Amino acid sequence: MSSIGDSAVPVDIISAEEFKSTGSTDITTMMQAAVPSFNVNDQPINDASTLVRPANLRGLAPDHTLILVNGKRRHRSAVITFLGGLISDGVQGPDISVIPSVALKQVKVLRDGAAAQYGSDAIAGVINFALKDDAEGGLVEFNKGQYYEGDGATTMVAGNVGLPLTDQGFVNLSLEYRTADPTSRSVQRDDAAALINNGNTFVEDPA
């Protein structure tokens, strides 16, 4: 990660290579590993926020961070977080997990409040996802892994290609497919354990 120190406010620049070195397949988890003060949690069964995980910059709510893609505002998701650990309760932030990591050229992070310039959704700062603009070449990625417990197997296939479009243009295409098996570290409920201890053998473990 490099930082621009001679600008009016400090800006962190994270390259696509740095994201790859994190070993993750999810862009939100990559961001957490590469961007200081950016946090996102794996949500348990928690309505749609299990899929659209709330991400926090500088300990503020997800809708206090302005998300840009190539300098244009990214719309908010349709999910209002139901249980977000107080910080994210009731907020409606953008879903950055739909941005393929293979499509990224770099990410610029302004970790200062910028509400005066951008509005109330930039209280925590601004994150700008810059997409690749190569007019030729490409790549294909394949990742597979799982936890030591034997669950949570994850498979990802991604590709990017740049093609010239007349002498003055180009088209750059990215595709990513990812699937993950469920992971459970739950323990038996106290009331279910009491039933089992009293001889009820028809209770699942965990219930």
C-alpha cells in the first residue's frame, strides 16, 4: 500500500497485486486485510445482511462511507441491516462484494471525513474502486480451499480480458463465479442438552 502525502488530505492507494496476496476470494475480506480502519464481519444467520455484510470505515456506519466506482457513486443495496452490532443497526449501505476483485486496477481510500465535499454519506471517508482499463491481454484465476474442520469449501473462478474497440477505444470485461459451502461452529442449546440428558434421543445435535 502506498500513501499520497502531499495532497490536501492523505489518500491510501492499494494495488490489485496487494489484494491477491491476502489469499481471500471475497473483496470485502480483502479490503479488511489491506485497508487500515476498515472492518467487516462474517455474519451469522441474520436476514439478508448475512449476504450483504455491513462494512465499517473508522468505526462509523456503512452508509457513512461514500463508495465510488471509477469516480461515480455506487448505489446502496436493498438491505437494511437488522442486527448490526449497534454500529450498523438499521443502516443501508452499498454492497461492495459484487465488485469482482479480478476487475480492479487499484483502490483509493480517503480515510478522512469528506462530508463538506461529498455529502453526509462521506462522513467516514471515501473509497474509490478503479477498474482495469487494459485494451489487450487478460488473465484467468482459479481458487479453491476449505477450513481445517473440513467445512466451508470455497471455489472461485474469475477472468479478465481487454479488447481494442476501434483505434480510439477499448472494452474490458471481467467475470467472477464464487460458491461456498456453509460453516457452523454452533454448540448445543441448554434446553436441548437438558432434554438429551433426560433420555430424549430424538433431539438433533446441534438442535
